[in-house]
Amino acid sequence: MKFLLRLALVILTLSGAFGEFSTIASAQDFLLQFPYRKQTRYFDFRYKRESSRIANLVRFDDNFIKLVNRDFFKADFDYPIRAFVLEDQNQFQEFVQNELHVPGPAGFGIYLYSNKLLATYETSGLGTFAHEIMHPLVERNLPSRPPWADEGIPTFFEKFYGYWKDGELVLFWGFQNPWRIEALGTKLTRLDLRTIVSDQAPSGPFGAVERDESESRMVSLFLWEQGKFRRFLKLIAAKDKRGYGSYVEAAMEMPLERIIPLWQGYLLDVARRRTAILSLPLSSVFDSEAAFRDFAQRYGISKEQVKQRD
């Protein structure tokens, strides 16, 4: 059930699966399933029909990467990334199983590293796209990241609000994702920072288990609220822990023992705001600042960004 609830990101590492898909992807009949194509600076979009949702996604894509490159870390990659967009979740599920040969629930999106391929469906949302595309950018540009950040960084980028200004994206960050807070439930205020950021994989009765994405995301949001998330990313890129045992400590400029009380206070504050958080709408980008301000006022969304210190 947890797997079904979370924002599914299927990261494949089996070379056999990649090899099999490379053969399929090169076949002409595979591409014929997607009669429409749009090429941009960073992407090669393939889709089955024209729609306003796809137009919005295409408009969002290159500008999102430009924003990451400008505001967070250098977004180098072997562009373009192929992006296949299905009409709905059922078609997407069939595509993932029958063409990509990936078993199990596909969730909202999938990224295959070796093929530089992203697949999703029209109504999955801009947050899904942002989360998915961060995986290859993090893999390429932040190779020294700690294990928890494999999901902790991409999940940070899945929730945002903003608008277009002179053809550029203006995005506001640091928002909780309602379904993740709901999934954490009563354990929210008991999350152990030391355990989450440990380099050791969490263990269960049958050995190592998958890290909880929602727990990892809380660490990134905590760093953002402290004004240290961008510094955290830049320290990883520079492979510089400033003499500390972890990048979290380096970003905060204090040992974990001093960070933990701040962390616990942050969790209590999130718990107090739980009702308001659960009413937050999906990630959205508006055509004008005025439309965004009306939206922000309606939902009580702050237009003040936490200043990030390098």
C-alpha cells in the first residue's frame, strides 16, 4: 500500500532490462505509437495527441532546467532527454508493462537512466515531471550525495507554485506535499534525523529495505526552512563537508547534536499546521503574477521565500 501511495519513481539498474528496451525503442513500430513530436533544447517529446496539458508541459520543461541550473546546481546532462507522454494512467501502466517490461504498479511516472527516457501521462502533473527529471540531474551532477538524498533531493522539487514572467519561470518552494504528510501519519513528530541521514541502509526483518521517500523529503524541507538547502547542494557538488561528518552538518555549520532540537521543533510546527497542509492544491504555474497572487490569497500560500544562504 505504501508503494501505491507514494509518488512512484521507478529507477531501473538491471542491464538486461536496459538492453531489451534499447532494442524495442529503436524499432519503428514503437515510435509509430506516438505520432506527435516536439523537440526543445533539453527534450524530445513524443505523444499521442495534441492537448493543452502537453503544451503546458513542453513550455515548462526547458525553463525548469534553466531554473535549476541558475538557482540550485549546475544541470549538466547528455541532452536531449526523450519524454513519452501517454493519454491517461491506464495507458501509461500498459506502456510501462508491455513496452518497457517493468512489472508492478507504475505510479505517476518513470525514468530510465541508461536510455535517458522519461515516461508519464497527461494528468500526472508538473510536480511529477519535476521530480522525475531531477533524478538524472542529481545522478550526473551530485555524485557524492548521501544515500538519503537519492530521493530527498528530487522529492523536494515536486511541490511548487509560481507564474510566468517575461517567458521565465518564477517558482516558490518549500511546501509540504499533503499526501506525504498524510502517509507519515502519527510518526511525523517521531522521525529520527540521525537514522534518516545515516549512510547505512535501513534494515528490516529480511535485511536492507527501501528508504522512505517522505521521510527523506522532510530533511530537505527542514534545510530549506533553515535557509541551508542551496548550501547543502553546493557542498555536495564541491564534495566539501567542511570537516563535518555529513553534508547536513556542513550545511548547518553545527554538529548533529545541535541540529536535532531544531529538527524536532520543525516537526512539531509541521504537525500543528497539518490541517492547512492537507488542503494545499497541486503544484501549479500561472500565466501571470496577478493570477498567481489571487490563487495564493485564496489558499493562504505564502509569497515570501526563505532566503537561502550559500
